[in-house]
Amino acid sequence: MSENAKRSTVYFDPDLHRALRIKAAHTHRTLSDLVNEAVRMTLAEDQEDLAAFEERADERTISYEELLKDLKAHGKI
């Protein structure tokens, strides 16, 4: 852990806490390492989602009804 790490109190569901402690022991990592990795992964996924939305911002949108008509017209439903 870096010397610039910030301390925070997090309250876990008891079952999640137990699972994290077990995983930390099995992987020889700290609970903090596991939580930091999970948060990083979640933030990275959010960034990917935002980038995908931005890439598709100019795409034409259609209504649900139009989508169903198109699927039916092409024999998909």
C-alpha cells in the first residue's frame, strides 16, 4: 500500500466480509488490496460504458414499436 493511501471506514455485510477475509487469506493479499482492485475495476467499467455512450451519441434512435416491426419484418420474431 502506498504511503499516500487514505483511510476510510466501510461497513460490509457480514457474509461479504467473511468472503473477503477468506479470499484475502487464500490469495495472500490484504482486504484493502482486494477492495481497491474491485473499486478500480468498477470505475474502469463505468469509464468504458461512458465511452460507449459517447461513441453512439449520434446514432439514430427508434421506438420500441419500430424495433418490433423491424424484427418482425426480418423474420426474427
